[in-house]
Amino acid sequence: MKRSWRIVLSLLLVLLVFIGYRLLFDKPPAYTLTDLGEIENEDFWMILNDRDQLLLYVRSLVDDKPVDRCQIWEQGKVIHSFDQARLGYPFRVYDFNDNGQIVGQIRKGEVNQGFRWAPEDGMTLFEVEYIASINDKGLMVGTATIGDSTEQQPCLIHSSGEVELLIDQLGDASGPMRIDNSGRVLTSLSPVQEGGRRYGVWWDEGITEIQIPEGSFINGNPDFPILMEMNETGAATGWTRTGKGFIWSIESGFSRLKSDESVERQQAWDLNNQEEVVGAFILEMSGAIPFPKSLEKVWWIRESRRWVENRRNGNRMHAILWKKDEAIPLQGEVDRKSDLTLLSAQTINDNGLIAGYGEDENGNLHAFLLTPNEMR
């Protein structure tokens, strides 16, 4: 009998210790996770605007043929959508502003055109090769072929359809990537340096080139930046070819993101105006870096994809938020009962919402949205 009581008391003690540990050390989730559904393959793109709307573009395979669809999510439901069947042509999307306007490229037969989609007036086509970005004032950047030339040239595109070439400002082989509300343009530059593409920000005082501090080399060549996004303060984020995440700004220059000894590579995909950055840690390398196929056109602007393949190849990825010089694994910030493993955070807005993709227990990719439990 005494032995039975000892067993019961031991079990109660273990239970009390467990409850005490949970009360003392187990913090409540910082985010509510919303599963936005399965992504049929790894060909997708997502952007959050500051109205807490999420643009989700997915290219699916139907009967082994690519089919494009685009959705705008708000408060956990789809409020707008269009797809290839509705438009009649394949398309890509590249940017999404706070007015809910989307820009990208549509392909009619052998001809490419830039487009702008808006909730109030639908699709508008422009006589340019593609549109890479649109700011909240409606000013766009992209490339166009003018006259008999077959070369794509950087340009501003006004909402009226007027095209203004930027050859004198940026060079004829550059590729505009983002335009902010003050008119700053994040762009690749020409000529290309040995081993990689050059980048800079064009603003009132000309072009400021984004450079990595000396002392980093790969295959005998200087390391170089791979830019992903720019915010409204002129700060930009991305990673270097050696896989080191960074933030760069006109005022402060180049600074590396915090890492860990176990991290092989970093990806920094997006930043908000508080310079909070989202991306991923890759802990083991067994092949190439995962990279959504929907960035093929953008990647042509930014850098050759020859060293990047669209597969995870067993890499261990963890979605990361960099905040106040701290790298925060997002898996630990959601309910531990979640069925998703958060692999990569792709976009963040000024309200702290984060979207990205993860894996279910069967290895299927899902898009997710994280909403802070204490909204700003």
C-alpha cells in the first residue's frame, strides 16, 4: 500500500513540476497562425501591404500545364481574385501597393506586356516589357523596348501610360526593382562586375551603390549583394552570395544580420519601415537554396539563377524574424499545437503581420499568415 502511495505522490510531483514549468517559462504565443491552404508546387510569390492585405500568387500545374492565379486576402478570406482562365493569358505579378494595385507581366502569344490591376477598374495593359514595382502614388518602374531596339531599357511608367526612359540615370543594362513613395528606385546597375551583379539606389542625389565591405571572397572573386526589397526609408535587405543576410541604408551603410554557429546560410526576403526583416535560416546545405520559381523574371533583373535551383533537397529551414538585433525563430512564437513547420517568412508589413510558407506533416507546402496577438 505504501508503495502505491509513493507512486501516486511521485506522479503528482511530476505533474506539479510540469505545471509549474509551464506557468513560469512557457510564454503565450506572440502570433496567431492562419493556414491559407496548400500551395501545389514551389512556384509562388506573396506580398503584404500596410492595409493588412496579402497578395498571394501561385502558378499551379493542371494536366502538366502551368496555370496562374492571384488572390488578395484580408481578415482570413479572399476578397479579390483573378486567374489565367479569366484573363486568357499567363501572367506574373511583382508588386502590390497600399491601394490594392498589382503590377506585373502578361504574355500574349510571343508578346510581353506590363500590366496594372486595380480593384476599381480591373486590368490595364501598358506598352512595356514588364512592370516591376508601383508606389502608392501610382508611379511605376519597369523596362521597355523602344523603336527598333530589341534591348530592354529601364523606364518610369506613369498612370497615364506615358513611358519615361531612365537610360541616362541608370544605364541601359540596368533593371529597376522597387520604387518607393518618394521616388527612390532600387535597381541593378550596369556594367556587371566580375562574379556578380551590382546594385544601387537612385534618388535626388544620383545613384548610391550598395557595396559589401572588403574582405569577403567566393571562388577568388569579391562577394556581392543580392537585393530583395527596399522600404520607404531607403533601407534595403537581401543576402550575399556567401549566404549572409544584411540591411543596407543610405544613412548607415551595410550591416550584417545576426546569425548562429549552426546556420549555414541566411535568406532575408523583406523588411518594413521599422527595419524588421523576415527570411530564413538554412542549417544544413545538401544542394541548392530553395527559391520560388515566380521570381524567375525578377531574378533575371537581380542575378543569374545558375547557382539556384527550385528545390529544398533536404535543407533544414527555419522561418526567422530579425528584430532589434535579435534573430527570432518564428516556430517558437506560435501555438506549439500547430501542424505546420514554418520554413520561410517572405513578407512583413508595418503592423507586424508576417506571411510565408511551411510544411505539413506529409511534406506538402502551405502558405501561412501570422497576426501579432498584440496589434500595434
